[in-house]
Amino acid sequence: MRKRALPNQGKGEIGRLRKANAGLRKTLAARNRDFAEALDQKTAMAEILRVISSSPSDALPVFETIVRSAVALGRCLFANVFLFDGAQLHYVASHSTGPDYEKLLRSKYPMRPDMSQVSGRVLLRKSVIHLEDVAADPDYDPRFPAAMGWTWRMLGVPMLREGRPLGAIVVGWAGAGSVTRAQEALLKTFADQAVIALENVRLFDEIQEKRRQLDIANTYKKRFLAAASHDLRQPLHALNLFVAQLRGESDPIERIRLVKQIDAAVGAINELFIALLDMSKLEAGVLEPDLVELPVAQLLKRAETTFAESAREKGLRLRVVPSTAWIRSDFILLERILFNLVSNAVRYTAHGGVVIGCRRRGERLRLEVWDSGPGIPRDRQQYIFGEFHQLAAPERDRRSGLGLGLAIVERLSQLLEHPIEVSSRLDRGSRFAVSVPLAAERSAPGEVPSVVPFDPARGKVIMVIDDDALVLDSMRGLLQSWGCIVATAESGQEALARLAELAQTPDLVVSDLRLSDGNSGIEAVEMLRGALGAAIPAFLITGDTVPQRLRDASASGFLLLHKPVPPMALRAVLNRFLQGRDLPVKRHATGGAAA
């Protein structure tokens, strides 16, 4: 039976169906390829993230995974990773480059970014770079295409963090031509993951460094507790014994000797507390240099006056070389540096002497302290500025203090930007030098004729607030001996009641910073001012060394003295307030520096 011929219309319909099916097959195949590529990319991204999480301290495994994935997914000829340290580019990782190409890379890097490589152009422009034919580019290093024996096109993508270049990823394909958007987008994704890896390593290193600093701080804390406990107990123990002897002693000469010994013990305690306080304030960051122009002669004279007697008692010669130079610095902080250096020189020198002098070096003046002491071994010179380190011997000696003097010197020199230098030879002595900016010289002010001042404290009403009964009793007795009318209270509320009984407005309020039940002296003073409707002069005293409390007190605007406050220093501050002379409210004086 013969087949019926299909009409022309039927043939056309079948042709259209066949074409449609072919188109569908092509579309499906393209979608399958796109799906497969997307799946491969997601798999590669997941693998890179896995490597990032498993290698927090080293980004190299991440870079190696990235270059392998770039070659596989981008169908590249090769892939390279470069890192930028802010000055130079460094070759880090590559894949499928071949030994000759890699050898060329290692010979060229590290290098400053320039136009001879795609990596340099990426860094200079902080943007994506396309090269359609490297062999035809006049700026590209000709050694690379010549060595490889072919032409290729290249793509470079920057690794950026907040606009700052960290490095570049560079890939290449055989043959000249353009780069597709998909290839560029893929490489940008890899660059973003490389930045994540670098950030991960940076954060890991920061955490490790903070942990190291915390371990050091804990070690210092333990050493401090052991050192302070011993060194503070020694003079306190002697003080108790001297007081007991004094109580039963009737011989006037022996009583005078005991009073001197008590004064020496108290002085030792004060010295230790002042050193600890200096370190606490440096740690708290509450010291603010007050830079002024001053004659260095004032500083030298103060050092000579302060240490002449102690040098004489040890049989040492203390020589101060005069200078007419003027410098720019903070007098109190620079004096603290110089005094610590001279104190160490006198303390550790047994024979010979100590010389304090100056040398001009360009626009700076070197304040130098020379001694004929035992010297410092070369292998210990790097440690002398550390906390709790003593120069004399490995075993700590309370008579040499807590070993904080040079640590304070280094911190203060950094704060003032006054570099410290040290040179020393065993059995020949040491020299410490502080470099200070010079100022224009001028004539020193003449001597002011002395006058007999009136007593600003006599008859003045002083309100003292402290939650310690012994402190209140001692302050009351001392202030009354100066002719003051004294009212005492343990809190702001009690102070208001005392003033109501007294029926007088105080001329000055002296309050402890930390009172009982979490109250503060700042709040107590503000309460009195608010109730009386007057800005009564006031300053604070504290035994607290917690950094945050020191910062809070500094921010409050009140002058802060630190216990124990020597009576003469307290009297000097009292006089200045009662005379109506303004005091710097955010200064860095210790208890005795106000005098």
C-alpha cells in the first residue's frame, strides 16, 4: 500500500517543530552548562571559605586554593596572587605558571608598583586592569611574553579593604582578545574572599597580641603584688616599732632620734606610693603635657638642691654644669624624668660622683646624667626600662625602691617625645641623656624681693569630707593647728547638716574621691554647691589608683591630690586656693608636686 504524501502545510509544521526542539535542546544545554558552572563556582567558594575558617593564622593556603579555582573555573592559562605591604609588591602564590614563568616572577618581586606588570598597574590605579595583548603593550616587561613563547590576554583585580590596596590577583589566557564580564566578576569574587582571609589573619594576630599583652599584664600584676606587699610592709613594720618605742621613751635625745626614724620610714612609704601612682596615671592616660618655654637652669638648680645632701652623705661629688639654654617642655614631667635619673645615679654609685650637664645638638638640648657607678652589663641594658627591674642586682632590694624609676622615665619620655639614650661600661659608669627641643634664649627674670606674706588659712572655714575616721581626725588636727575652722563629715548629706549647725559657708571643701556606698567626692561637692548656691572652691584627695577612676576625676575638672599627701604640699595647695589663685584643674601632680 502506498504512503500518502503529506501536504506541504504538514511538512512545514514538522520543520518548525524540529527547529523548535533543536532550540529547546540548545537552551537546555546552555542552562545546564550555566547551572554546572554556577554549581562549580559555589563549590569553589565553599571550599575557599572552608580553608579560611581552618587557617585563621595563615592566608597562604587560601591564596593557593584561589589560584587553583581561578584556573579551573575561568579556564585560565595561569593565576597569580601578589600582596602589597604599603611600599612593595610581593609574589605570594601561583598555579599553572610553569617553572620558567615562576622563576621570572621570583626574580622581579618584591618590587615597587609600576607599569611593567599588571599587578603594579592594579595597585597604582586601585582598579581592574585589562590587557588584550601583553606582547603589544609597550610598557609591559618584555621578558615575560618572550620567555613563554606566546601572546596572551590578562586580567588583574585589586584586593581592597576600605579603599586601601592589600594586593592583586592576576590571571591570563592564551591568545589576544577581550575579557568577558563573567570572567571579571568571578575574579572580583575571589579578590573579595582573599580580603576576608587577610582580615581574618589580621584579627587573629590582634587577638593573639592582646592575649600576649594580657599575659604580660597578669605577670606584672603578680610581680607587683609580691613586690609591693614586701616593700610596703617593711617600712610599716619599722614604723610600728618606732611608734611603740616613742610611746614609752622619756629621754629627749632618744625621742628626737625616734622621730627622725619615723620620718624616714614615712618618707620611704611616700616614695613607693608616688612611684606606683606615677605608673597608674601613665596607664590611665590622664597625664596631659603642659609645654612651656623655660630656662634649663631652673631644672638644674632644683636637681642640685634636691640631691646635694644625699650625695654628700654617701661621700659622692655632685657637680652641676650651668647652662643658659632655654627649652620647651613640661617642667613637672621633665623634672620627674631628671630626678629619677639623678636618684638612680646617686643610689647605685658607691665611689666617685655624679655630673649633670647639657650639650647642644642642632635644635635640641641633651640633658645628661653621668655617674661613676658599677655600670650596666650589655646584656641587661635592653631590660632596664622594664617595670620592677633593678640595676644593682638580680635580687630585689627594698632600699632601691620598686624598680619603677626607669620605667616611668621611658613612659614620660614617650609622652613628651623626648628620646632617652643610655650608654654604659662595666666598672666605668653610665650616662643617661634626654633630648629636649631648644627654645629661643632670653634673659632670666630677676629676683623678686621677698615679702612676709599673710597667712591665708587662718580663720578660714574648711569642710573636710572623708569616710575614714582616722583621716578626718588627722585632717581636723592639722588644719586647726594652722588656725582654720574645721567641719568634718563622712558624706555629702552629713556635710550639709554640719554646715547648718555651723551656720557658715565654707571657704574651701576638701573631699575624698571615693566615699562609702559607691558615692563620690565629686557628687558631694556638687551637692554642697547646689544647696548653698555658690561655686565653693574645692579639690579632691584620693588613695585610688584605678585607671578609670583617675580618668573620671581628671574629666571632672577638680584638682586631684593623691594620698599620702605631705603636710607641706597640702598647705601649699590650701594657700593657693584660699588666696583665690587659680590652679590647673587637669594637671598631673602627685601629692607632693603641688608645692
